[in-house]
Amino acid sequence: MEKLHGTGVALITPFTQEGLVDYDSLKRVLDFTSEGVDYYVVMGTTGEVATLTKSEKKAILAFVRENNTKKLPIVYGIGGNNTAAVLDEINDTNFDGVDALLSVSPYYNKPSQAGIIAHFQKVADASPVPVILYNVPGRTMSNMLAETTLALAQHPNILGIKEASGKLDQCQSIATQKPENFLLISGDDLITTEIMEMGGCGVISVLANGFPIEFSQIARLALSGDFKKSKEISNSFEAINPLMYVESNPVGIKEVLRQKGVCNNQVRLPLLPATEELKQRIAALL
């Protein structure tokens, strides 16, 4: 699916000072990011999906669909550690205008690799759109091995994987053995070039919220074969990238957007807005 090659932005969810979803600011984020990115990812980790209600998630998806002025492809996130609940949410979701489903590997339960395979087979069977697996051991505490990904790649409704393990040897194993049309997508912004050199097709990015034009060049250059220039641009984000996570994602990127005048930096508990120290560190780099 070439429409999902390049840079997908893992959209933030802006909130008002009262803690409600701020749709005016979300419209500004959509317009701001559409200047550079290739597709939207709605309800990923960066969107604070863990603290949104079912009705809020539905409303946000509908809003993105209605305010997608450039008609960019949309990837929507539904995942969890209760397989039956994930299937219920899939069945209760309107997938009109959605190109793919992003589903995180089950967290907290620490399932076996066979359990992960069985979970995703159920998800893929139930989904009306192709599924992108999401491996992020830093949050799930359970790494999907390359063998697991490759087994799931045989399912006709599993399109690819967002790989955020940070394990380049694991990514290489997937890249060299995957079916030709299976998408290997970087889930770590700063190793996008390396994963694309292996045969990856792009990135789902946090930084693209704040730097949509600049950051999207990394994947575009790599797709054109200019890995040297791609890496040079990637290196330019080395100083600011850690600040996106030092107080947990999306605290850092929301502070970047506040300083750029796109939206405020409100997050939902148990997260807190950026500390004064983080604000100053980001300001010095911007």
C-alpha cells in the first residue's frame, strides 16, 4: 500500500485548560502537519489514547475525517491487552475513510509469542481494513520477536508493522525475510534512515507533529535513495529528540507545539505539562 510510504504523524490530542478535547487546536494541528506529512495516525500512544473515553475517540476520528483538507490517508489505533474488548471496539467503530488499523501488542499481561500471534490473528480476522502491528516493548514490556512478526505477515489482512523495539538486528531479520508487500515502518524517529536502508518504507513519527516539513524529508530522501542526506537531517534532531520523552511522550512534543503557537501544552493525568526546566531546554534548541 504505497499511500502509507513516507511519514505518518502520530497525532497529539490537544486539550483545553479544563481538560476537554480542544477541537479548534486539533484543526490547527491537522493543518500544520499536513504541510509535510504523508498520512495521519489517529489514536496512537502520542494521542494519549489511554486517557480518552470511547466516545471521545470516536469523535476525534470523525473530526479528523471531516477536517482532512488534503485527503491524506488515515491510520486509526485500536489495541489493548483484552482481546475480546479490542474486537468489540473494532466492531463498534466506523471505518469509513480509514485506510488501516494500527494495533499495539498486548501490554501488561506479558503473553507468550504464541499468545501474541493468536491475539493478532483474531484482530486481523475482525478488522474491516488492513492491520499494522505495533511492537513497542518499552511500553508493553513484551517484545514481538522477528519470527512472530514474520508468522503474522502471512495473514492476508496484516499489512505491516510499526517497529519500535530499537533492535536493528530484529528489524533486519524482518526486512530480509518478509513478504515483498509487507510494510516495515520505523517506530523510532532517529533510526528511520537505517530501517529504510534495510528495506523499510517510512516512519510513524512523534517529531513530525512539531516539524512536519523538516522531518518528512528524512523518509522522502531515503525513498529516493539518498540515505546520506536523509541521515544528515536525522542527525539534526539528535539534541531535541530525547526531550520528547524525558518527561514522557507527548509532554515534550506538546511543549514544542506550544512554543510554536499551534496549541497549548495541556495533557491528562497522570501526565503533567512540561516543567520549567524542560520548557527552557526546548526553547534553547528551537
